[in-house]
Amino acid sequence: SGGILFGKSAYRLHGMASITKLMTALLALESQPDWENKVQIEAEDQVGGSSAPLWTGEKVSMRDLFYSMLVPSANNAAHAISRSVAGSAYSFVEKMNQKAQLLGLGATRFRDPSGLSSGNLSTPYEIARLTQLALKHPEILDAASQPEYNLYSIAANRKTLKNTNRLLKSDNNIIAGKTGHTYAAGYNLSVKALTDSGREVIISVVGAPTRQASFDDVLFLAHTIN
């Protein structure tokens, strides 16, 4: 419904970290991608942090990039997608900020497509709203609900990529979601979940001191909210 059931510091600006990738996924879908289209990995995509085992110069399908971005939260996949859609990460970020305004996310701002930048900022409320909007798309919902994804690449041959959201395997109430972490932002987690009474809710936690703490907070809310 969009109604707020519980909130704490819901309108305070905070670093988004890799929850940023939900907006990258939305814009990728808007481009109506050919999922089998091959995108060449460039040196500029290898930005560090969480990455898929992809060599510079190899060509990867848009589908593999999309799932690599949302399952293990691969930064190089997010940057490759941004180039494929907009020609450059810089042009893509402009589209991200324009889209945020169109969606009514007035406090949300982006500096890069992966979430590495500390300039990617939002509020818990707007992160929850972005999560709600993104997970309405079956393609994003499917990727964000997968506990793992098999990637075939030159660098790794076959690699099973594990979802950074371990709750997808450990708790049936968690439907889908996205993690995020940088040293500046702490541990973030935004999920679509079922309450024990069967209500669908979006739960967003930012700035937890550890990943387990973010999981614990989400589970507490999922099993407490009626």
C-alpha cells in the first residue's frame, strides 16, 4: 500500500552502497535489453570491490551481467551494464538521477552505477520505495531472489556466484532483496518479505555495524510486524 508501518530515522540521508544497483537494474530494463547481447568487459569496468570473475576483453551476455550485478553484487557487471545502456558510466549516472526525480525520490542522488561512491545517498524511506518499485519488475524480482547463479566465463570457466543476501536460504519469509556495504555506509539491506501473518512488506535497514546485524534487524521486523 505504501503506508509506513514502522520507521526510525526514516528521512535521514545515508550512504546507499550497493542498493544503488536496484536503480541500475531499473534503467537496464528500460533500455529493453537483448539478454543474449554480448557486452565486452573494459578496463574501466574493473572498479574493485565485489566483482564477478570476468577478464577485461571478454564478452559476456547481458543476462549474465544482470544476474552477476544483483546476486553477488558485482561492481564490474554494474559498470559494464551502464556503458552498454548509456555509452559511459557518467551518462548513465545522469539518467539515474533523472529517474530518481521522476520516481519522486527527491532526496536520492547517485555518483556511480555500482554504489562504491560515498556520494550515492538516500534515506531509509526512499530506499524502501526504490526497492518496492524495482521488485515489481519480474526480471529484477527473479534475480534478487536467487540464492546463487552459475556464471560461465573465461576467467572462471564455471563459477557458482553466491547471493550476498544469505537470508534467501535461511528464512522463508524473505522473498527478495539487495544488500549494500561500504566502510562509510556500514551494512545496508532492503528486502521484500512476508510477515508471519502473510502481509507483504518492504523492510530497509541502513548503517548496521555488521552484515549479521542487518540480517537480525530485518528478521526481527519481518517476524514482529503484523
